[in-house]
Amino acid sequence: MPLLEVDDLEAAFLFADRTVRAVNGVSFAVEAGEIVGLIGESGSGKSVTVQSILRLLPSPGRIVRGAIRLNGVNLLDLSREQMRQVRGRRIAMVVQDALAALNPVIPIGEQIADVFLAHTQVKRQTAWEKAVGMLRRVGISAAEERARHYAHEFSGGMQQRTVIAAALACTPELIIADEPTTALDVTVQQQILALLQQARSELGSAILYISHDLAVVTHLCDRILIMYAGEIVEQGPTRTLFRSPKHPYTQGLLASIPSLHGDVQEYLPAIPGLPPNAAALPTGCRFAARCTFVQERCRAHHPELVSVGSHHAVRCILYEATTP
Ligand SMILES: Nc1ncnc2c1ncn2[C@@H]1O[C@H](COP(=O)(O)OP(=O)(O)OP(=O)(O)O)[C@@H](O)[C@H]1O
Ligand code: SF4
Ligand SMILES: [Mg+2]
């Protein structure tokens, strides 16, 4: 049984005059200890997927259909209190804006100690010592002294390390990281990714890593899901996806990554055009307006996600069987 199973998830924002169909029929699984990347450009539905998993969709957002199972239990059936326990203990969240995630008026060490106090039977002094140990573990030097500092006294990288320390304090089975490195410079980004990898190897936590940047996840993820306009358009093991991308959108994303091995680190232009409006989605393939391989059929027919190899699937008519 997978650790997390998202099954045919449909999430939408129901306004009086329009429905924003943010996530449409998304299904995927994350195995225990696995690192899965969810990649797509802005507005593709990555955060809404995550907010649905955690049942934190802002109003007027609704999960219209589907199931979200953690070790086989549908999270949509849990009470608010049960769900709060899941969020605190079993699934930890690391967001882009670390400063906003931290409490500005409580010292850093105390915030992490509070996690230990909430989830384990320890005394305050022990919780504090564990918190200092946690800060040390995520690479914060002079941890004992820094534990007494406040969030605004930390650099962006240190703030994100602190958020990760707090996330790891409850030894979660799953860490969901939504663009955790976007605000950081490249060197710090690499350090944060290394930290997440360490969390997997030391704690065995699975990670669902959200990013708009395919290049960032190359070395981190075992498997990648490519999202476009609320749907998964391609999924497969990282290596397969990089060696043999099938969907024209994935091919475009890969072409816009600077050469990974070459000397010239130059970004090629991204895919021209814009994704469709989630309140007025086209009938056929949602990528049709930007696709260089578009055919007449693409505009009328909505492609299914079809298997094209071991654990590799793609949503494009070029790979759908043409004859029954
Ligand atoms: N609170 C909201 N109210 C209305 N529409 C929303 C809300 N949040 C998201 N949406 C819409 O849902 C769709 C998916 O948005 P989502 O935030 O999941 O994108 P994303 O892939 O996380 O993008 P980004 O890379 O910019 O974070 C978009 O069309 C967006 O406009
Ligand atoms: S279905 Fe057609 S438009 Fe869509 S990605 Fe495939 S070829 Fe392009
Ligand atoms: Mg987002």
C-alpha cells in the first residue's frame, strides 16, 4: 500500500459567477521514503493539490471529487481534530515563505521545543535541548545561542532551515515542500535540497517536492509528475523523463533548462504562450494553443493519460492507440 494515494482529485473554487477548475482528475501515489517532484508553471494547480491533501483549501475552494489516502485511510473522512493530528505529526509542510511560517515574537528554539512538547512526553528543558540539537542538525552554527534569537534575526536560508527543523521534529512520514527554495540564492537552495535528502535517509520520510523548475529537482527526486492546467500530463522516474520525455510540454521544459553538462549556462527561452484560463478550459488538449505538434484532432479530443513504458505515462494523442 502506498504511503499517500491521491485518487481522481478534483478541486475547484466555486464563485457565484464562475468556477475555477484548479485541479482536474489528478491521481498519483507516493511510496514510503520516496521523493516525488510535482512540477508545473504558475497556476497549474500544484499548491491547490497540496492544500487539498492537507485539507487547507481557502474558501471558496472545494474538493469536488476524489479521495486522499494516507496508509489507506481517506483523509477526507477524518474529523477536524483528527486532521489536525495528521498535519502536526504525520505530514509536515515546508512552504516558500519561511518567515511567515515562523512566529515573530517567540524565540526560534522555543518554537521547535513546542513541537516536541506537543508530540512527545518530554519536559520543557529536554524539549529545549532537543530543539537546539535539531538546529545543529540542520546546519545552524552556534545553535545554543541562536536558539534564543527571533526569526527576523535569521537570514532567509537560516529561516528555511528552522522551518525544516520544526518539520522534522515530529518525524513525519511525509514532508510536503511547496517551492521551499524559490526565495533563496542558488548555493543556499542546494543546501536546503541536501537537507531534505538527509531527512529522507535519516528519518525515512517521504517527500512531495513542489517546484516550477524542473532543473532544481533533477538530483533530488526519484520520480516526477508534470502538471499542466490542472492535470498530470506526464509522469515517470526522473531518469526516464530526462532521457526520454514524451509530452511536448515536458520536452519544452527540458529544452529550456540550461545545459547541465556544458560550459555555457544559458537559459533558452521558455515555451511561448500562456496556459488556458482555469475558469474557461478548452474541450480538447489543454496544451493545444502552445503545442508545435498540434493537430486538428487535439482541439476536439481530450487525451487520456496512457502508459508508454514502465511507470511512465503521458497525456497526448501522439501516444494514444489510433486503432482499436
Ligand atoms: N484562493 C484562490 N481563489 C481563487 N482561485 C485560486 C485560489 N488559489 C488558486 N487559485 C487558482 O487555482 C489555479 C491553480 O492555482 P495554484 O495556486 O494551485 O497554482 P500553482 O501551480 O501552485 O502556481 P504557483 O507556481 O504560482 O504557485 C489557478 O488558476 C489559480 O488562479
Ligand atoms: S494532444 Fe496534440 S496539442 Fe496536445 S500535446 Fe499532444 S500533440 Fe500537442
Ligand atoms: Mg503554488
